[in-house]
Amino acid sequence: MKKILLLAIILLSGIPLFAQMEGTYKNGADSIAFTGENVIFRITGFGGLSSAHVGEGKYEISGEYLIIHTSDYSGDKTTFEVLDGTKKDTCVIHTVNSQHYAVQGILVESRTKSGKLVSNKVTGNDGKVFFTPCSKIASISANSLGYNATSFDYTPGKDYRIQLAQNDIIENSTVAFKINFIDQETLSLLMLTDNLNNNKDKDKELQKLEKTVQKSNKLDKRLKKVYVPYNRKN
């Protein structure tokens, strides 16, 4: 009933829905902030996973769905540094975090020019993997749950240091959430997909995705609006 009343107020006011969404909604580490037609979000993984999805872009609300057309992410992203090779016919990949400490358990893959897998290895305690021989390698990729994945072209005779950024960063794709307005200060979100096919019938595709997600028993995220205290100037 509260949801129906809220939507009725919005429609009767003649104000676009996105104008009603101004502000930031939070719950612990989860947050979504609306500013005009733009939004930025950080939502921890559904189904009990601790990794987080982050992204930003323009948004629209279609019925009970929040659609976000993500653009380039302005926050920290994974970067890599090219180093002079230290071993003959061997490529050394070193993965570190933002504090430059070694990160273990990162899957690193080498591929040919056509994209065929040459080798895949997981970084050890020192954060390193070694590929040899390297004659067939054309590209390197690194990824792991909870970190921003990266891939880049390989240059013979070079080593690489990859500085990993946390979170699963979503860029240049369409994210879809089921959104539910609990009241004027509270909303819930359930991620349906981070790569919505815009070439299909949107409504039918969203309904299909929602049914699939519901079958997996994923829990939605409930967030409450945060008000910034007003400091009166004397």
C-alpha cells in the first residue's frame, strides 16, 4: 500500500521519477547515490558473497526495474607496469594490492594472438607466476573474485607488475536491478544482470531474469536514505 501511495504521489506531482531519487541510500558497505540522471553504486555480492559490484552511469526506472547504463568508472581500477625482463625467455607477472603487498590466489592467463589459451597459473605467496617459453604469448590477463580484472598485450622480453584494485567494476554495459520502494526513505535492490541485452524485448527479458534470480534464492539488499546534517552558518 505504501508503495502504491508513493508512486501515485510521484505521478500526480508531474515530477520525473529520477528527481524523487536524489540522495544517497546506504546499508553498511552497500550504497547507491542518485544525482540528477546519474547514479553511482557499490553493492556487495548477492548470495552471501563478500565481493562488491561497483559502477556508475545514467539510469532509468522501468516499472519495477532500475536500469543503469554504465560508463567508464571514475574510481580506482587495476593498473599494470611494464618492467625490463629478468629471465631469458621467461615472463614474470607480479600481482600486488594498493599498498604494494603481494597478492596470492590470482588467476593469470597467457593467450595467443587468436585468443587461444597458452597457459594459466595462480600466483603464490610471493604474488608471482612465471611463463616460459613466451614465443606464443600475445596477451596476459589477471582476475580473481573481489578484484577488478585486467588484460593487456604482451611485449617479448618484458615483465609486468599488476596493481589490483578491489571490487568487480562494471563498465560500458547495462545493469538491471529489481527495485522495490519500501517507503519514502527505504528501497531494496536485487541485481538481475550486469550485462542486459538491449537488443531484446526489455520487459520480457527483465521478467525472465527476475524469475531466474528468484529460483536461485538470492536475497535483496535493503538500503535507507542518508541525510547530511545541515550546519547553520552564524
